Amino acid sequence: MLNRRIAEDQAVIVGAGISGLTAAIALASRGLAVTVLERAAQPGGKMRTVPIGASQIDSGPTVFTMRWVFEELFAAANRNFSDHVKLRPLDVLARHAWDDSGHLDLFADEARSADAIGAFAGAAEAARFRQFCADARETYRRLERPFLRSAKPSLPGLIISSGWRGLLQLPKIRPFTTMWNALGDYFHDPRMRQLFGRYATYCGSSPYMAPATLMLVAHVEQEGVWVIEGGMHQLATALADCASALGVQIRYEQEVREVTIAGGRANGVTLSSGEHMAASNVIVSADVTALGSGLFGADAARAAVPVKLNERSLSAVTWSLVARTSGFPLSRHNVFFSRDYAAEFDDIFNKGAVPDEPTVYVCAQDRADNEATLLRDDAEELLVLINAPAVGDRYPFGPAQVERYAERAFAVLQRCGLTVTHDPQRTVATTPNDFHRMFPATGGALYGRASHGWTASFRRPGARTKIPGLYVAGGSTHPGPGVPMAALSGRSAAASLYDDLAEMRGWKQARDPATP
């Protein structure tokens, strides 16, 4: 009976990315009538593929963690996640190199990682790694419910949620220490400090300015990294299929021009075609800067505060390609480090420039773990990525510049022993200009606001906005960027919307397990 009553209320979701689809499933599971509007021809948002011949190269997120987020989502919809998405756990989490003298693997098995670090950097460093893992695990434990699962956390709320002991335990999660400085307390080998400092970039940030609490990312990976059979986009397809099976209407190639406001609350959306869709609730699954900048109408702009230029997270220059490789034994995920990490982030965040010598990430998509043979006979599918400043709305990245950046990136690979022989006809570059076009108003920032300073994590907006009936979700909102975080933001938006409806209608609430 409750579901029949709820179905009278229409929810419109703008965007069929991970957060939008997750919100749609969560709402439809509770009986709401939901329509998703997506301007692209397929679901996924940032989870995109680039076609090269017969290949479809994953050219967005490539790392899948925190599978429990999706297992809970599907379970709430009376479905089994594993029936819809086939996962293969990785033994080697990532392979790391600094030069051509060898490499260091991190494993799903912490003991194997410690042994590898011991062989690479000495027994004392291995012992310090063990302590780092223990502290990262404790940081995650303390923050999962009051922060990750919270609709809109605050520092006082974190303390209160832990009782009076919370204040005493606060120093243990080190919110006032930079990640780089904290890592210096654990690791004496600069390569180890560099390796674990890279986790700040998962939030689009610099390890020199991000808080030490981000070391929880290390624990997230230690808990498991999986490969999705068929590519990352299969996750978006599975979410869209699940939503459709629950009765969600997904309309592709439908661009929303305006979120309409009447009587002080959201009352629907207007499409570029001129069609108006009435809805008692709207979730915008897009970068909050697009909303706050007025791209969804002047009336809706007061719902969000745009991210300033100097607050933007990282962008990237990427190359999706099919190529032959030799020399370096690639695993699935590979990182080739620059020789001057401080200069790299100074170039990006202080000078607004692509680094002279960047750290390079290579996702070898025909490989799983440490396989000696490829799944292809001739060449392999690769995504090559370097971090870049989010200045795609201010600086043109023309062919000459992109070629110069490619020379820098592939020179780093060559220095570390990897030769990539590629054909320009089988290579597609993506720059901050392109990301700005795909995600308007961002300058190409891929992670919303950079997590710089101890307050940054609390400055991401929660699901509720200043306008009743209008909610936000996505990687630029709380709890932050990344596939599982975006999904949590979608669940939070759905839970907030449902709770507000329930309060207005006097319904008894059936809470989402993602919320406290």
C-alpha cells in the first residue's frame, strides 16, 4: 500500500552516471515513479569508453573497489549483484616503477606486500608499512559510518557520533596533518612516501595539501580491487538494466536546459526541445559547479556554490590506444613515477601547467595480475594518463601541445623500461578542453573540489540543497569522487528525498541501509 501511494510522486533525475542510476534504483525500489534524463546516447557519465577499431577502451574510471556498496544496492532491489556484474579479484593491486632497475608490487595479501616492500626497501620499511596499514584500517573504521555513510558530515558530528571519546580519538585520524607530512612519519624511503602519497590523486588532490585522513584509500584498496568482465562500462549497463526492470524510464539524448522552480521549490525540468516535465522532486547528478553557475537556469543556481578556479581538483591528459608493448612486464594497473614529485604538483596546482616530467598511469586492459601472455595476439588495449591542471576553459590544448605532453609521458615510460609502439591512427587523446566540454563549467576538473586543507571534506555539498525538492549527487558532492563514492552519493540523495517526502506525507519510513 505504501508503494502505491509513493508512486503518485514523480522524481526526475538529471544524468545517467553512476550516482544518477544508483539514486534511480534506490527510489524505484521504494515505489517512486522515476524518470532519468541523459544527454548522451548511453549510460555511464564519466565511465566512458573510446572506440578504436573493434576495441572499446575504458577511458574513465578503471579501478573497482568497495563492492559492498553495489551489493547492498542490488539487495535492496531484491536482486543479486553478482548475477548482473561478473567480477574477478586482482592479486596484484598495482605495479610501481621509478626507473628501469625493477618494480614494486602491492598485493591484495598484506603479508605479500610487506615481503615485497622488505625486499625492495628493507625490513624496517616493511615494518613501517605494517603500521601504516593498521592505522589506515583504523581511520577507515572510524570514518565509514559517521562520514562515508552520512548525508552531510561535520567535524562536531564526527566527534559526537563517537561519544565523548571521539574528541580524544580525533588525533588518530590526523585531520590537521597533510598526507605528505604524515607519510614521512611512516616511511623513510622517499619512494614509499611517493607511492602512498599518490592516493591523494584518487580525490583529485595533491598529497602536499590533502589531509592525512585520505590514507584510508590505501585500506579501501587493500580490502579488494576487482576487474569487471567486459569492462567498467558493464557496471553502468547493469545499473541501467536494473533500474529499467524496476520501472524507471531512462530517456537518452535528452538535454535538460532548466530545473524549474515554483513557489520556492523544484517542480520539474525543461528540456532543450522545449518539453517541460513536471516533477515533485529533482536530483541533479552533475558537477555542482554546473548547477551553481546557472547552466540549469538562474533560479536553480542558488542551490549550489560553484567551485572557484583555485579550488578545482585535477584534470588529466589521456591517451586511449591499441599498441604493442615491450621491455617492462605490465600488470593490470601500473604507475611510473616522476623523479621530482614536489615539482610535479607545484606545476599543476601553483603554476597551472602540465608537469615537465609527469607521473604516468597505465591501465593494461588485456591483462589481469601478472600474466606473461596477453589476451590478444598482436597488440593490447591501453589507457595512459597523466595529471593536469583543470584549465580547460582558459587554455587551449592544441595538437602541438598534446604531442609535447605525449613525448613527456612516453619518455617516463621509456626511462622505466617500457616501450610502447603505437600508431597515431589507433590513438585518441583527451585533454582538459575535452573534459570541460563533456562536463561543462568544470574546466575539466574530474573530481569536483580538491581535498586541500582539513575543512575540504566538509565543504562538499550534501544531497539536500537550499531549494526544497532539489537534490544533488555525484563525485563533486559528499562523500567525494570515485565509483563507489558516487554510488553512495546517489543513495544519499535518494534517502534524503524519500525522508523528506515521508515527513511531508506522514509516511512510516523504510530506511536505506546506506544511511544511519
